[in-house]
Amino acid sequence: MALGNGINKDTARPLEVYVDINGNEWICDKEVISDIDPERPLEDQNIIRCQMMPFDHGG
């Protein structure tokens, strides 16, 4: 790792944000976003509501 290029964390898995019909944001693994069925409860599909995650917005 070279100095000045930030930290590259290879262990982090790729994530994607899914927005439901009500505008709620859900976070999931990037590889499963195409498998999301909006007709089924999202809580049962291995995705987490972003509102429940303690994100740091850098401020």
C-alpha cells in the first residue's frame, strides 16, 4: 500500500442500496440486488434497512 492513496480494505464486500416503493433505502450485498422480490417482505430477504445502520456521514 502506497502512502497518500488512502486505505484500500480488500476484506470489505461490495454493497448496493435498494430503494423500495416508499423511498426507504435498504443495504444488501451487490450480488443479491437482482434477486430482491418487492412483493415479499424485505426484512426476510437478507437486506437491512439503512435507517437501522449507524452510518458516519463525515460531519
